[in-house]
Amino acid sequence: MSYINQRKYLGAKFKGIYKPIAVTYDADAQAYFNVNTAITSTADKNAINDFYLGLKTDGIYTKIKVMNLPIWGSASTCKWNLVNPLDTDTAFRAVYSTGFTYSSGGIQGNGTSAYIDIFFVPSAVVSQNSFSFGFYCRTNRAGSNSIHSMGITQSTPNANSNMRLKLTTDISVYYCNDTSGVNFSTTDTRGFFQCSRINSTQIFYGKNTYNTGAFLSTGINNIKFPIFARNNAGTITGYETTQSSFFYLANGLTLVEMANFRTRVNTLMTYFGINV
């Protein structure tokens, strides 16, 4: 058989055997990619997939109830809850009010009307002594006693679960199912702020490092928990003005888990070129 005929024979014999190997992603990451059509880059998918795998390795993923990465340029592409990417209220999809500016760096509030409804009622999802939340802020703003990044204030039940990044006196304030707040000094609202409660007597809080505060839990909120504003006993107020590229709500995280979460988020932000 001639060389040319051998090539034709072998080509016909082995045709279809060698196929490109499909990329396999973590199942939860793939579910997110399936619905968010803004994610088209293989490199982006790989980075997000690594983020999922890292959270699972750290034992954090199963504790997360809501996780949002609002860097895709529109309300429709930024609405997905990464741990349950269904377009339903019960899956905690994000509904954005008017007033947001969208970009690859995140969502920017206008300070007057822009907030996010995620349909999350703490008493229905987490427990009084196991609750955490976090907000990744990319801009430094002036202090204000009235601006809230997320959360709830209630007198019945007697509990506060909210976050103010900076007061007029350059103090950040956190609450987590408690009527009193905890303060720590910071002059910069940029970074990944977190607060967590894992028992009835303590809360953990901080940005680049984490502290422990002795604060008794006093109740759990039974109204919706907004982002970029505060739900003050049923009235949305205190609209945030900063830009955010990530936020979450979860069961209580330990100090080690908070630090690991910070590392995973910072790695993802660094990949996208938006870490602060």
C-alpha cells in the first residue's frame, strides 16, 4: 500500500476517536455559568471555579446562604445567588432598585434610592446564634452615621443585624443579633468587612484582621435583610453610596473561616483586577 493510501486508510480507521476534551467544572460553579450568560471567558470560569473549590475545601461553602458577585454590568446578570442560581425569591435572587451604576468593578449606590432586595428573612433561614454576613467595598467614602451597607434594625424582636462601614468619627460598627454595637477604628471603607456570631455570647468582626467582642444575642430579625441600605423596622433607609463587588450571608463562621473566606475573595478580586 502506498504512503498516501496508508494515510487515507489510517485516517478513516481512526476518524472520530480523537476529540477535544471537554472542560469539567464543579457542579455548583457550572450551574452558575449556565444561567449567567455574561460569563463567556474560559479564564473567568476557571477563576470562579477555583473560588468554589476553595470554599468547599475550607468547609465554608455549605454554610453560605447567599453569595453574590455583581461585576457583570447589568441587573439581569448580577442577580444570581452563586449557591442557588435560580430566578426565584426563595433562591434569594437579587432584585435591584433604580439608582445603581453597573460596571466590571461592581455596583455603585446613589445614596438615595438604590438598594437590593434578596428576599432573605434571617429568622426563616439562619438561627439566632449562628449568623454571619459580609460586604466587599471598593471605594473610600466620608463617614456618616446614617449610611448602612446592609442589614436590619428592630425593637420587636429586640435585635440589630446590620453593618455601617464608617461613622463620622472614623469608626466602623457591626451588630449581629444584638441591641448594642461593637466599634473598631478604621479610616478607610475599602476592603472585605465581615461580622459573625457562632454562640450567644460573642461576635467576631473586622476587615483585614478579626476581633472578638463579648455581646449577648438578644433575638433574631423576622423582616427582610436588604443590601446597600437598612431595613428599619419595615422602612428602607440609610442608602449606601460606595461600590461593592461581593457580598454574602451565611450561618455563623469561625475566626479561621472568616480569614479563609477573606483570602478566597481577595484572590478572586485580584484575578479580576479589582482587589483593594
